[in-house]
Amino acid sequence: MIKKISIGMLALALSTSCVSKKIYNDLENKFADLKKENRSISDENAELLKAKNQLELYRDGLTADLSKLKVEMNKVKADYAVAQEKFKVLQDSYAALEKNSSDALQTNMKKNRDLLAQLDEKAQALALEQERLSKNSQRLQELENLIAAKEASMKNLKETLSRALNSFEGKGLTVEQKNGKVYVSMENKLLFNSGSYAVGAEGKKAVIEVGKVLGDNPEISVLIEGHTDNDAFTAAGPIADNWDLSTKRATAIVAILSENKYINKQNLTAAGRSEYSPLVSNATADGKAKNRRIEIILTPRLDEISKMLNDIN
């Protein structure tokens, strides 16, 4: 604007005053330059104005975008606040759950430890029981083997006695094996006269043969039992009754067996049973004869068996 006024005043001065041509040309050139400069400035102003308008449009766009961003940011802040609150609730819930889970876990772990301890205790008890059963099973097997060996030994003893006493068959002597024992039964007609406890010659031979077998088996326990019929003893003399007679007869057999030095005297026992263990009825003479007898009962030593039975628990 100032440049425009200067140009106008310069033109007016030129038209109203007399100047030299050189000055005029200089002024005219300056004027041309000023006009050119003016056009350039005008163009520049136009460009600046255009740029200004564009900037204002861009600014308005940015302002609108900024407003939108502020709205969106406020929404995000609100959402964030809500999310934070929810997160806090979740944290509190998780903490409570974690505490409850920890307590439950500790409780369960304690229960598990207790159960494991009980299982371990039961396992140890079971192992001990299995060990005990195994040992008992082994002992039972050993016991069965021992009993079988005893049975075989007694069977062999019975067969040996049967052979040794073969000559007395039909004379009131029998040998049998039952209940794990060997029974040598001799009727009184082979051994004693009626009312006497003195052993006759034939009976003594039979007892001596039994003694020979017993001498070869010193571990056998020997029980000699005297038996009578149920007739009351009435003869006068040193015998009081059937009890006394049965005992004296058993003792007489022991005396003969004791003459064998190979027999262990500690294994000999004499017993009187009187009339109270009959084989058959005393209603007949034949029955009474069978009941009047000496029984030599041979029993294997049971110490080992008793010990093994006591060891089994």
C-alpha cells in the first residue's frame, strides 16, 4: 500500500515539474521496477492468502479431529476406568480364590500326608504280616514234613514190630497203627495166669521181642497200660482190686523192658486202667477175654512238633 502511494506521488511530481531526461528515465525505470516488484508482491500476497486459507481449513480440520479425539479419549478414559474397576474386582476375587484355594490345598495336602502315612503304616503292617505268613507257611511246610516223617517212621516201626512178633500171631497179640501211634495189644492169656501179674515164659518172649525193636528206637515214648474185665477181684493176697491188678501187670511189663540196656528208661510209663477202657462189651466170656489185656502204646517224640506249633503265630 505504501509502495502504491509512493508511485503515485512520484508520477504527480514528474507531471508537474520540469526534470532532465536522464532523471526521467531513471525514474521511469524505477517505476517499472516498482511495478514489477508490486506485481511480484501481489502474487506473493495471493499465494500467502491462499496458503493462509488452506492452513485455516487444515486448522479447522485438525480442530474437528482434535474434538473427535477428545471425545474418543474421554470414552477410552471412561472405558479404562470401568475396566480398572472390573480388574480390581477380579483381583480381589482372585486373591480370595487364591486364599481359599491355598487353604483348601493345604488342607488336602495334610489329608494326603495323613493318608500316605496311614498307607505307609498299613503297607509296613502288611509287609510284616506277609513276612509272618511266609515264615508260618514255611514252618507249616516243615511241620507237615516232620509229621510225614514221623508217620513214615511209625509205619516203619509198626512193620518192624509185625515182623518181629510174627510168631505170636493167633496167640492174642495184635499190632496196629492209628492216630499217629503204634499199638501192641497182648491178651492176658499170652501173658498172665488168672489173678496173677507174673509174666509167663511165652509172654516174656513176646515182650523181649518188643524190647529189641524199642532198643533200636530209643526216642520212642512207651506207655504200658494194664486192662481188666469188669469182674470184681475177690482173691485173697497182695492184690486189692482191678485197679491194683492192672497197674501191677503194667509194671511187670515195664520191668521186662527195662532189662534191655538200649531202651531209654525215661521213656517208659506204666499205667493201670482197670476195667474202664474196654475194647468190647463184657457181656460175653469172649468179650471179657479181649478186654483183659496189656497195651503197649508207642508214641514218637513230639517235642519238635510242639516247638514248631508254638513258633507259629
